[in-house]
Amino acid sequence: MSNKPSAKAIARLNATTLFPEIKKEIEKNPSLYAIRGFFIFNVTKKGVPMTEWYLLFQGFDAPAVVSQKKPEIPKAKKDESPIPVAIIQIEDSDLMNFMSGGLTGSRGIVSGKIKIAGAMELAEQLEEIFRKAKGAEKTLAYLDHKRGKSEKAKARL
């Protein structure tokens, strides 16, 4: 028996809907290209690893990458330091709360809802990234959509 989550279980994750929406907003917001860093999101559900999402910001050299496939990190040029890496572990339900601004990074870390390894100074920029990428708006639209589906299902009963 495989411990790997099913495609159906992954498709139902909040992360599967929210990250593609954030990607669209990041692509529209060139001010985010000033950031240099690589974020690895380990998304769990009830403590079980479900999926990973990658956000790669390469400065103005290239557009940002948001993907479930690990991108190749470019080698640092002679006059620059390597791209910093931050690994974030977060529950799928807490991810939604974090992207919407309901859970701050510091509160998430102190409460144990967010675990960070690697470049802490990079991880501290996440709230700003999600704010600029309209994380709160995208999350609220997702919740409204989800609520609407739930109400339609109840009306059919």
C-alpha cells in the first residue's frame, strides 16, 4: 500500500486552488520580481504530507515561478550570493488562514502552525508577497465560491 496521497485528495486541497491564483497575481505584479529567494511549501493535512509547492523569485533576471514541479535554481553570478532558500511546513487549512492575513507568520511560528527551516529573513517576506499578490482577496473569493457550492448542494437535498 502506498503512502502517497491520491490525486483526488490533492485536488481537494486549498493549496491546489490558491497557489495557481497567487501565481496569476505574481505574474501581474513586477514589483515582486525584486525579491531573490526560493520557497518550498510542504503542505500537510492532519500532519500527513500531501503536496509541495515551489515559489522561485530570481530578481529582475527572470519571471517568478510558482509550481508543483521543483524548478531549477540558477547558479549565482560571480558578484552575487546564492539564492536563499526557506522551507515552510504548514497545514492546508492554516495555509488559507495565512494567505488571507488571518494568521501572521510570527503567530504561526509561535503557535507551531508554521514551521520554517532555512533563510528566516526570506521567510519573513512571505506576508508581503501574499499581500502584493492579493492573497486575502483570492482566499476570500475561494471561500465564497466554496460556500456557494455547499449551499447549492444543501438546496438539492
